[in-house]
Amino acid sequence: MHRMQSRQFIFLLTSFPLWCFAQVPEVIFIPSADGTVLKAHVQHPAGTPTNQPRPVVVALHGCSGLYSTTGANQGNLNPRHSGMAQLIADNGYSIVFPDSFSTRGETSLCSQKFDVRVIKQSHRSDDVDGVLLWLSSQNWADTAKIALLGWSHGGTTVLSSTDKNRQKVTARDIQPSVAIAIYPGCSDSLKSNYRPQVPLVMMLAELDDWTPPGPCIELAKKTGAELYVYPESYHDFDNPVGTVRLRMDVANGVNPGKGVHVGRNPETGPQAWQQVLATLRHRWQ
């Protein structure tokens, strides 16, 4: 296990958030494995021939969805997603963001208790299957170099979509080459004896009181997953904007009724994004 030090990886994002300069991703539609036609956003590296195969990141949003909900950016990719899109494209890769919520009539699940949620992890895993199948028909996609990247609820989807115990996972013709889960919920995977189909990297927040790091640390010990725990950091610590705040509307935190802490850590957030790049370079070299 790696416990990140506060001054490692001085990164451009610290001073100049990439989302400020982001291109506008292309909007497309991709059928999920359950038949739902998903809205999705795709960004390619600038200047790359459209038929030149390149690695692809499939990026899975958290429980708050893909978009900004207030301000001038309302309805567009929020700063985390637009920043990551630019970062990935600037490094020569394409990125696909499937929107698992809007077509199914939701904008956010964060304030919903688990037992009342209509959108389940099975839906999101179907969405991953649909995107992987769609990528198999795209001449610009190097299907030997696909990464799953997910935050929080999307990070949990990374786990459910790479569980070797599930027949639908092992039966895919196209498999990701690496999976990266940022502050996922690991309790269910721990109980079900999760076994990773592909190399797994988890990036956790030491002080997370929404999806606590403990179960993920235990899961990493059992599976051999690569693990990074970022000190003095809460859930959402890699957000390129904002500060730590208390959210009282979250129903599923560690301390029910007392809310959860979420927000940016301006040192460890950029470190985590740098580690995402380092992981991709290592796996795709």
C-alpha cells in the first residue's frame, strides 16, 4: 500500500485547472447491454487521424452524474469530467463518458437510500458492456488498450464490471486492460469475494466518511490490487474546484444523519490524477 506524501507530483493542474481550457467533447449515443440508449460524450486527442487506433479510457461518473447543475456551466460536463477529458486527450488517448442517469430519468442518486434506488449497479455494469461492444466497432479504438476509470458510485461499477466471479464479465470478447477505481464503495465486493478479471488500482481518501477506505484496503490485501491512500483527504478530493464542505443530504454515509465531508484537496487531488496517467502509461507502454 502506498500512502501518498503531500509534496509528491507537483502538477500543472494545481495552478491551472485543465477544465478551464477543455475542448467540447462530441455527444453520441451508445446502446447499453440492457437496451437503453445512452447519451455519451467522447473526446479524442487533437490532431490525431480519425482512423488511427489509440488507447481509450471509459470513464464512469459518480452518484451526482456527469454534469454541472448550477452556474454558467449548467448542463455541461462538470469540472472533474471536463478536466479529466482534457488531461486524457492531451496525453494521446481517447475518453468516453457514458451517461447512465439522464436516459433513465435521473440526475443524481446521492441523496437516495440504497434500497430505493431505481438505477442499480447491474444497470451500470450493462452500460460498461454496451460501451465495450461499441468500441469494438470503432476503427480509432485500440481494443487491446482500454481502461475503466470510475469515481465513487462509478468506482463501484468498475469493481462490479471486473469481477471474475460473474459469468458476464468473463464471457466478454473485449476486456479492459486495467481498471482504476477512485474512492469506490468496497463493502459488497468484499462480502462477495470479488476477484479482479484485470489489474486493479484503487485510489482512496484517508478521511473518507462516505465510502470509507477500510473495506477497500481489506479488498486490496485479498486481491493484490494496487492501492494508494491519500492523506488528509475526503471524498471528492480530486475535484479541481471547490473546497471541503459538509453535505447533510447524503443518506448512505458512515455516520447516518450526520452528513459526509466532500471536497477538493489541492495537493493530493493533482497527485491522484498524475497517478492515473502513470498507471495508463505503465500498462500501455
